[in-house]
Amino acid sequence: IISKLPAVGTTIFSQMSQLAAQQQAINLSQGFPDFPADSSLLARLAAHSQAGLNQYAPMPGVVALREQIAALTSHCYQREVSAETEITVTSGATEALFVAIQMLVQQGDEVLLFDPAYDSYSPAIQLAGGVPVHLRLEAPSYQVDWQQVAAAITPRTRLIIVNSPHNPTGMVFNRADWQALEQLVCQHGLYCISDEVYEHMVFDAKPQLSAHGFAALAERTVVVSSFGKTFHVTGWKLGYAIAPAALTAEFRKIHQYVTFASFTPAQYAIADMLAAHPEQVAGLGVFYQQKRDFFAKQLAASRFRLLPCQGTYFQLVDYRAIAPELTDVEFCQWLTVQHKVAAIPLSVFYQQGSEARIIRLCFAKQQQTLAAAAELLCQL
Ligand code: PMP
Ligand code: GLN
């Protein structure tokens, strides 16, 4: 077989979760909650399934869910989108990203993305025949240098992929970032994919901004989000894409032949939750900020240096004071095997690698898990 992705191995998330299980380590690597989802969500899933809603959902998604997504978008960002023509439910944000990239990228097109970049973007670009162009964000702020972005735009540039709140760094775009992005996208006739899966996890009263809030940008953007993050059910693989009708029509042409539709009872269950408990979404920022702060307090006595975290459920820590001679991949291996805490190295999200001594810890965990992990980390 001639590999279509010769440089790609198994994703770091599978690698580290497998090692964590083998080593019986506390798993702060792959991002997922270790606490249960709301019991009423689970009850609704069972009820819809028992009521017989187990056959194919409509290809663009269950109508009730798309209507709730439209209402949520209006509530959070004051943007009115059509449930009928602008919203498509997908099997996780991963599918939405893949489909959006296949739709927008033609052979030879250049796609701008920011390292450390979520690891599904680049393979999807390559499969579409595109050329990923990696720009680097650096510690500790990981802010985008928009002049550098402008300088990287060529006649072949077609698409820019942004992710705010940003995995793995926890950086969140401010208004000036969105404005600079909008200006470049419009000026150069680019398209944008805005990966906003952590949209409701923004801390310290920083405004929750979105591509939805910038009208000219939104006209050329596919906004992607995920209920896995918002409702603590990453295993349900339910996400969505919002884009103007002309883009959505093309998006659905691909989506219908990738998965056709997503898990039916979960779509009804989440539609119910959005209607009955909108406070769940609204409270997510405070919920995770408390976890961030609890974990930070527990780590205060350690030799790790915590980097700023404005959003997401990830905390970056610098381990230079503990083992500067180890690369971050070596350090994560050692930490998991010898000290029973699994983490994610940052360098794997940089195309050119990184010499930084920084790892990512997921704090979407019960207090007791965070306390137990911090106790181990404080011994180093
Ligand atoms: N984008 C980012 C930045 C993510 O962190 C994740 C999940 N870890 C995804 C996309 C994929 O989301 P889903 O699990 O809904 O496919
Ligand atoms: N997005 C999750 C993370 O960053 C992992 C998703 C996956 O395992 N594919 O940890």
C-alpha cells in the first residue's frame, strides 16, 4: 500500500491514554471528563431510544436539535442562523473539521494554521491535496502575530484555521484578534474554519467571542463546535458546523457520504437539554474555572511553573526546574511510568518540533482526581 499519510503515526491521545492504562497512572493526558454527565441527559438518551428513535436521523441532523443550536447561537453571539440551511449536525467536531477541509481545499491550496495545532487538521488538509503552512505560537502567551500571518499569505492561500479557546495552550482570542482575522480573510478572499469546541469554557470574565460575532468574517467561515465538550460526553461524538447556506450546501454533499447522519437518540437528548437546562451551558465557564483554580492551588507547592490558562480544560506547565535534560516526550513517558501521572507533550503539535519544556495536563476531572495527581506531581 502506498500511504497517503506517510509521516503520520498513531495520534498522541491514543498513545498516552494507552500508556496511562498500562501503567495504572492517573490520566491527565487525553482530554475528557472523569465525572458523569448530568443524569437527566442520560435519562433522556434512554427514553428516546426506548421510545423507538433508533433509526437514521435526517442527514443534516434532527430538526429539534438544529433549532436549539440556532437559539444558542442567537443567545450567545446575537447571530441569527437558519436551522434549515446553515446548521449541520456531525459525528463530533472531528467530522465537521474533516468535511469542512475537504470542501474548502483544492489541490495545491495553502492552508494557514497555528502550531501547536490540534492534530487532525494537517492530515485532513493533506488528504484534500492541500499544503499546510504552519505558523508558530510561542510560550507563554501563545498570541498570534497578525503581521506574520499577513506576510505568510500568498496567491495560493485559500483557508485559515483558527481555534479559540485554543487547545493545547488555553489561549483565548480577544476582540483585536478577531478583527485582524476578519480583515485578512476579507481582504484576501480567504475562507476560515473556526474551531470553537471550547467556546463555553472561558475564564476570569474574559468575553466569550466567536467568529459568529463578526459579520463579514462569518460570511466566509465554517464555525465548528462539539457537544462532547459542552455536556461532558466526549464518547457520544456529536458536533456541528454552522456556515452560510451556500457553504452548508457543499458541506452536506460531503457529510452525506462520510457518515450520512449521527447517532439519533443523542441528538434528541441534547435538544431536550438545551431547551430545558440552558443554564448548564451558561455555567460551564465557572464550573471549569473552579477546577482550574483548585488544581493550580494544589500545584502551587510543586516545582512546575504554571502558564496562563484563559480557557479550555487544559493547563500547561513548564518542568524545566525538574528535568531540563528530558525532552517533553521523554518527560511524559517518565512521568507516566515512574510517577503515575499521564500528560501530553506539547512538541508533537509543532510541525518543526519544539525545545520548550512544557506539557499539557487536563483538569476536566473530579476534585479527588486532581488532588491525587497534584500530590504525585508535588513530589517531583
Ligand atoms: N478540535 C479541538 C481543538 C479539540 O480539542 C477536539 C477534541 N479534543 C476536537 C476538535 C474534536 O472534537 P470531537 O471529540 O467532538 O470530535
Ligand atoms: N481533543 C482531545 C484532546 O485534546 C482528544 C481527542 C481525541 O482523542 N481524538 O485531548
